[in-house]
Amino acid sequence: MKRTPRFRSQAATIVLAVAVVSVACGVPAHDTGAKATAETSAPAGDRYTVRGLVIEIQDAGQAEARLRIQHEAIPDFKGMDGKAWEGGMESMTMIFAVAEGVSLDGIAAGDKLEFVLVMDWDKKPTQWITEIVKLPAETQLSVGPVTEATP
């Protein structure tokens, strides 16, 4: 089949239409005031803006970096059934996967962060950090004693 200029034009129009529909159907993140640092599209799922203290950075610079963070309570947290947990998720220390494209440059243990946590119970890992903003050192966080999440 010979591809004419009209065929190329129609193909380009179809590709453009698919791209526009894909973007329009995406689920936007809540406006957190946080600076987006992921260069790739964020995972789907429930989004929470959370603050916490970095305890440890694991595999920094690797494709699957993780942050161990003592986080504040997440009052509107939803479980696997999609229903909000009564009382939300309490403050605790957890290890979070960092989404591809999110920079950890300038982040160190002891830093205070605001981050966007995406939970998708159908994926492994179930949670990702998709945005990070380093908070001023004097920021007061409402975290209790270090308690580790149980697997």
C-alpha cells in the first residue's frame, strides 16, 4: 500500500487525538503546593499529601530507591476496600518506594519533607512517593515515637 501525504495527515491526526484523550482521561494529583519532581507519569491510585522526617535513604541513585520516613498521621487514609479507615492511619515509620524520575538530590536523613504518597492496592509495591518538597529545618511535625509498620 502506497502511503500518500493524505494518509500521513490522517495518521498524524489519529495519533494526536489518542494523545489528547489519554491526557484528558488522566487522574490529576491534588493541588499540594509541592513541586512535582517526577518526569514520568505518576502511578494511578489514591493520593495523600503527607509530612514526615527522613530516617534513612535506601538505594539512593538506584532505579528503585526507597525512603524510610517517620510520617504524620494520614486522617483520610483508605484501605484496600476503598473505604476510609476509622481514625485514618496513625503516625508511624514506613519504607516508601520512590517513583521513577523523582529526584532525591539534596535529601538526607534528618530532613523534613512534604511528599505526595500514591497508594494503589493492586500494584507491587502498593505505595510510591511521586513528589517531594524539602521543608525548613524548623518545621514542627506531629509525629510520635518511632513505631515501625508491621508487614
